[in-house]
Amino acid sequence: MTETTGTTEKKDRSELGICALLAVLGVLVLVDAINIPTDFAQRGPVGPKAVPVVVGVLLLVVAVLLARDVLRGGRGEAEGGEDVDLSAPSDWRTVLLLSAAFLANAALIGVVGFPISGAVLFWGAAYALGSRAFVRDPLIAAGMSIVTFVLFNNLLGVPLPGGPLMEVF
Amino acid sequence: MDSLTQLIDGFGTALTPTHLLLAAVGVLLGTFIGVLPGIGPAMAVALLLPVTYGLDPTAAFIMFAGIYYGGMFGGSTTSILLNTPGESAAVVTAIEGNKMAKSGRGSQALAAAAIGHFAGAMIGTVGIVVLAPFIAAHAVDIGAPDYFAIMILAFIGVTSVLGASRIRGFASLLIGLSIGLIGLDEMTGQSRLTFGSLELADGIDVVIVAVGLFAVGESLWIASRLRHGNDGPIPVGRPWLGRDDLKRTWKPWLRGPVIGFPFGAIPAGGAEIPTFLSYVAEKKLSKHRDEFGSGAIEGVAGPESAASASASGTLVTMLTLGLPTTATAAVMLAAFQQYGIQPGPLLFEREADLVWGLIASLFVGTVLLLVLNLPLAPVWAKLLKIPRPYLYAGILFFASVGAYAVSGQVVDLIVLFVIGVLGFAMRRYGLPILPAVIGVILGPAAEQQMRRALQISDGSLTGLVNTTFSVVVYAIVVVILVWPLVRRFTRSRQPVG
């Protein structure tokens, strides 16, 4: 159950974060389950509490077992892939920029409509990932976003918000 | 043969011009998305789900059949030409296929894979026609305790059989089960883990969980470790096979499904084990054993055919029992639920037209796949050169479209992001993704069956083990759980020497 990839002291500790996450989740599930009122409307011998209690307890157990595994030197094997360089340090700037582009779409979609917010998402994500073609990138982003909008909204019958831009047409 | 007449009716549904066109579009779209590096079949199917939202169920599933096979074939193209298996089933193909491509036999490798897919899917779909109505007819009689037992088997199977670390598999499963708890309890209507939020009362849509974990999680993970300066894909011509290659491949094509289909059809299967077994078998049986490791065509033909038949096998359990055992089947099940259709033994009675239309389209999709993709292979190969920023920007773009299209709410995009961050963390620390997805989909169903069983037995725990079937299934579960301990014990007693 232990697999080692050449890792640093720093990652040793950070993997305990997963244990903490599991433990917090376990407590959350347990507290929520205890607060479910069961005095009414219960059908059958097993109410809505039972499964959350089991899941919560198991989460705590797994958190402890995983912590034991990590402290004994067990390592989760990070997922590899053609575009993944496991020897490189984590590039948090790219991750944050990418997240910002993603959340910008969520913030803008209701205000300016999908054609604009989608283009912002695509261009922002491409920029975050290192593309610096300042003419080609926005053109591709706008093209994709408008084609997708027309395809989904008008041809496939899946409504997307058009926003002020589409009201012009 | 009752199912034969129904299958003929199914062909009547599948072969109308509109449906034929939809199947062709599905095959092309599925291959297009599946070929893109980094996108496995499960992600391809999840990303393409919203395309079918506006269609009626029959049309949607006919298109889906095309997407399904297209996505799988696209994945093997990527592993042969780029050495990047999009999913674990294609790992074995990459071993020999990529070596073949490097030594200038890429066209033959692609042809062996394509025809292997065709053979596997054809034989596998015949397997569905024979086996599925039979299982459905018998499954009508199995009760709540049996269902609960099979679901426990599926949970234990995906966490224990696959992946390197069982504890991490269980952690992933429990995360999925917790997400599945969110929303109103189906039996009493009481809210769980909603924290007073109305949006969460409906639960988190399975599509959003799947797209978040697969697409958004993958993009964030790759962004954090993006490799710069990749080797380019290997250029390839039109796939073809000479007479010598045909002589070497026709047996592996036929042997693959024999290994693949049964493994796919049992609820703890998956495609990893059968593809690997097929590889080992072909290596043993080959007259060109020395070529294995440096590009043997049997090592592509057999495993590809096994993988394809195994995928058909998973459809049997998915359609007749409502049990998905692979990520792709899990997303398919989510697609059924989108239309309010619950796969299970009654599906073959209640939605006979739809099911047989779907099965007929699997045949049609397989033929279309071969006809369209052999000539188009050089075009698909060009897709592998797509700049990575555009590729991952596009994945995030379509993930957002898909999540938003589920119900048109901005909050779904936030949920998608949070689940994406979770998927990122899981990848970084080696928690497998599949158990979480299976937990979200099967968790609520397992709870219902368990409570129903205990309701019948009036709360006595014996209600869970009062059928022979459930006892047998639990025995298998115990064997799976105990096996590694036994092996460790016997190994430590017998010193290596």
C-alpha cells in the first residue's frame, strides 16, 4: 500500500492535508446527520440519519488510516500524463490565473451573456496557460464562443443567456 | 426469438435518415473529442452530454452510442501516435502501438486497432443482445437485499481491484458518497448537508460532478505541472494492413472479446484486467514472440478488441441492473437519469423501443466508425498537434457550457469549480477519480435498497442476507477484501529463494 515517488520533505507534510480534509468532511457529515430531526415522518426502521452516520464515521477512520500510511512513508502516486511534468514544482501562478478565468465566466455570464463571458473564459485560460498571440487568441475565443452559442441556443435547443450583444440581432 | 424481432424493430428505429445522421455526427464528434490528447472516453462523453439535451431520448441515445464508440476509438489513436493512453484500458495498446508507430508502422497499428475495435464491438454487442434480456428477465425477481449486495460489490470492486492504494481508493469512494448525500432524503424528504441552501436541496447533478472531477480537475492539475516542449505526434498515413499482418491479427481480434466481454459484464470488472490478460495471452500464443516489446501487431489487435468487447459488457450490467463499473458507463447512466429513465431490469419492458434502438445503434455506430475513421485517420492525427493552451482552454470552456446547460444556474458553475479543485487535489495526492464518481451515482441508490430491505425485515439486519444470491455476493466481497492480506501472509512465510 505504499508507493514511493522521489518526493521532498515538503510534500510529506502536505499530504496530511488530505487527511485533514477527510476528517473535516467526516465531522461535517456527522454533525449534519445528528441535527436531522427524526421524530416525524420516518418510514421504516432506518431513518435518514443512518447512512450519513456510517459515512461520517468511515471518513474519520480512513483519515486516521491514511495519516498512518503517510507518516510511515506511504505516498499517493501523483497522476502522470503526456502533458504533465511530475519533476517540475507546482506552478501556482498558472493555476490561479486559470481559476480567475473560470470564475470570471461565472461572474459575467448573467450580466453580459455567454458570447462575451465565454470568450473571456477561453482567452483568459489560453493566456494563463502561456499563449501570447494577442491577435489570434481573442479572435479564436470570440469565434468559438459565438459559434457555440448559436449551435447550442439556436440549433440544439439548449438555451444559453445571450446578453445585450445578442439582443442587437 | 423474441429479442431478435425486437432487435429488428430497433434497426427500424436506428436506420431512419435523421437517426443515421445523428449516429454519424456522434461518431465524428466522439472521435474528434476522444482523439484530443488528455481527453479519455469518459471525459469526452461527459463533455458532449449537453449536445444531446435538446433531443428526444431515443435520438439522444442513438447519438450517444456513436459518441461512446467514437470516443473509445479516438483514445486508442492518441495512445498509438502520442504514447498517451487517455484511460487505463488503452495503456496496453500504447506499449506495442507506440513502438510500431515509431518504427514507421503507425498505419498498420491504427488499422489493427480500428478493426480490433470493430470486431470487439460487434461480438460484444451480439453478447448484449443474447445476455441482456436474459439477465433482465431474471433480475426482475431479485430484491432489495440482492441489489444492495451487488452495489457493495461494485464499491469494493472499484476501490480494491483498481489502483495502487486501497486506502486512497476508499477515501475517494467516501468523498463520492458524501457528495451523493447532499440534497433531500428520497424517503422522508428531509434535507441533508444542504446548509439551508435551496440550490443544494436538489442535490448536485451527477453530470456536474463528473465534468468537475474529470475535465476541470484535469485542466487545473495539468496547469500546475504543464510540460513545455513535447515530442510531436508521429505522422501517419492511411491505415492499411498487408496480407502478412492480416494473418497475424485475425485470431487476436477474435480472441480478445472472449477475454474482454465477461470481465466487462461482471459488476467489478473494468477494462484494465482483460486488456492486460489479452496482451499476455497474445504474447504466449504469438509466433513472433521476440517482437513483443518492440512493436508486435498482435499486442495491439488483441487488447483493443478485448477493450471494446469489455465496454459492451459493461453496458449489460449498466442497462439491466443500473450498475456502472467504468467511468464511461457511469456518465452514460447519468445521461439516462437526465431523461428520468432509470436503467434496471424493468427498462427492457418499459422502454423497449429505446433500449433496442440503442442496441441497434451500437451496431450501426460500429460500422460507421470503421467506414468513417479508416479514411479520416490522417486528419485525426493532425489534431494531436493542437497547442496545449487552446486544448485546455477549450476543455474548461465546454465544461462550463455543459454545467450551465444542466439547469441554467450560475451557482452550478461555482459548484463545478469547487469539485474541480477537489479533482485537482485528488490527482496530486493519488486518490483515484472513479470510486468518487461511482459513489455519487450509486450511493443514493444503495441507501434506498438497504432501507427498503430493512423495512421488509422490520429492522432486523438479517434482512440484508436472507437470500442465497446476496450471501454469495458478500462472500465474493470478503474474498476481494481478504485476498491481499492472505497473499502478504503467505509471501512473508515463504522467503524468496
